[in-house]
Amino acid sequence: MEAIKVMVWGLGAMGSGIARLVAAKPGLVLVAGVDRDSAKAGRDLGLLCGGGSMHLTVESDPGAALTRVRPDIVMIATDSFLANVAPQVETAMAAGCNVICLAEEMAYPWVVDPVESDRLDRLARQNGVTVLGTGINPGFVLDTLIIALTGVCHEVRRIKATRVNDLSPYGPTVMRTQGVGTSPEEFAAGLASGEIVGHVGFQQSAAMIAAAIGWKLERVEEVREPIVARVRREAKYVTVEPGCVAGCRHLAYAYLDGRIVLELIHPQQVCPAAEEIETGDYIEIEGVPGLNMCIKPEIRGGIGTIGIAVNMIPKVIEARPGLVCMKDLPVPSAIL
């Protein structure tokens, strides 16, 4: 099989990590890196991504790059929201490219905008390409992994899943949407204005799980609370002073027949160890049989997002054309 040609669109913390991993994987070849930031354009892609020279120059025009290198797949790591990434996905599809997108809302975009999602699905099928939204969460821990665990169950009555994670590896965009570094008052104002959203993806995870196991959910309710630091916390992209917000405790409750059948709990913050908080991923399934899974410490968010995105490349290339989600594809596995 010929090497799969990969273009990375968006060279922040996650996109840069994807570029490094793609360059290191046999069977994959990195052919272009694109970012809208003019300060990055013209720089050596490898050096920008924190490694050695890749002998590729960062480009600012995605259309020109797509025409010149004709990649097999485009990795989009630019934004969290469907409305913002849909034009980018469409541009890549029009060039005949498969797409893996890290936008959280793309993990199950029908929840946000079914009309736009159906349109993207039609365009993908018309162009003979496959589009997948994925990441560590949504995309794996609080949905795909849960779905896989239900595979041994005769009956599932209730699911409770918790992810306690460290936001430190993520870049400024994630910090901003989580309200990291704000005062509690600014956090409340940001929630009200929509600038602070907490975790993006609970609606997607709940819908994906429900679709996989056959639940017809009535509604999903969400609660967001600030996590206020008691000590100074210093991460790569932000410093949080005592009394300021270190992250967001975000909860979701999904209802079926008037009762909660799915509870997702996600307190994410920078440097939780500064206050002796242990990270971890926990899944409890009440059913036959009952299951209780614990992973400690957490599956690291940054490295996990990069890993799942790159490892899904061959599965997306081989999949049927259209807009798909993780439940539609074979079980994730490492490319070794």
C-alpha cells in the first residue's frame, strides 16, 4: 500500500502534536501544515512543532496547499464548534480529501445541527470521502469506551462515567472556553454570554451512546460550576492565582422515561496535582453484568487526543464515504 498523504490544518498544541506523530509513523507521510496565524506562515513546520526540521514550510492558504499536495486526508484542529469548522471540512472534501476533525461538536454533529450534518454527509458521499470527528473526549473516554464496555452486557439500566483530568497540555483556545484564569464573577458572566462553555461534547457523547445501545433519550441537562484555585497553579499557557478559576466542573444528566440513565461528570482543570487532586477515568455500568472500570491516572488528554486522531487515519481511509462517528467505525487500535 502506498503511504497515506496527510495535511494538518491548524498548528496549535493539538495540531502540532498530530504533525509530529504523523511524521514519525511508517505508512503516513506529512505533506503540508497550514495555519491562519501569519506569524507561523513561512516557518519550518518541524521547528514550529517543537522537533527537528521537516523540510516543510508552514502555509497560510489551505486551498493552495490542497491543490498543490493533494493529500489523502486532512486533519483539522482549528476550533470546537460545528459552525466554525464546517466550511473548512467542506473545503477539504471539495478537494477530494478525507477528513478527521478535532472539533468536539463534530463527534456527533447531528445533535447541534441535523440539517447541516445531513448536508455534510451528502457532500462527503458525493465526493467519495469520509469525515470523522474524534478526540479523547468526546470521541473515546466518555463515549466509545463506554459503548465497547456495554458489549458484554445483557442489560444496561444506568451508566455513570467520570473523567477527572488535567487541562495543562491544551492551548489558549481551550483555556478560554473553560474560563481558566478568570475570577468567579467573570466565570459567571462568561457562562451567561456564551464565551465560557465548559466541556464541549456531553450532548455528543450522550447521543452517540444512546444511538449505539438503542436508548431514546428525552433530554440531556447540563450543569457548570467553577473550580476555584486555593494555591497558585502554573501551566504552559496560563497561570492561575489563588481565588481565580482553575477549570470547570461540568455535569450532564440524560433522561429516559423520566429517570436519569446516563450521568457524565467532568471536572477539568489545570494542574490538579497542585491541590493533591488525582486524575482518573471511571466508568460504572449498572446492568447484567454490572461493570466498574477505573483508569488512574487519567488517559492524558493531549497525548490521547493526538493518538486517537492519528490512529484512526487508516480506518477513515477504508470506511464508507459519508459523515461518520466513532460508533460507526472498527474498534480503535494503535498504528505500530
